[in-house]
Amino acid sequence: MEKIIIDEAKIILPYLLKHKNVWANYDNEADILYLHFKKPNNADNTEMTDDDIIIRYQKDEIIGLSILNASKRMNG
């Protein structure tokens, strides 16, 4: 379980360092964790990864992530 968390943190780290702030919201019913690197967060494009993460872009810059099935990722 720890390796998964560390690997996912390594992916997110460059965006945290660049934007200095991150806002997070969790939708318990939909089981989606939303991470926003910029406010306001108005995406003009999105991309779905193979591991069910939606990457949100604004003018080709990553401004947020939507992590689907978030609670299942913590159960190893």
C-alpha cells in the first residue's frame, strides 16, 4: 500500500511545487477526490488515464486532477 501512495505522490508533487497551493474536495457518494492546483479552476480540456484519473487542463497547463474510485486506492 505504501508504494502506491508514494508513486502517486511523486506524480502530483511537481504541480504542488509549481502552484504552491492545492485545494481538495472529496465526493463520498461518487467516490471521487478532486485536486485543484489553480483557482478558479475552469478546464478547457480533459484526459482520462489508464488508472482512472482525469487530468484537467486550461490552455495546455494541468490545473487539476479527478481521482476516480479514490477510497479503493487506499485499501491496497
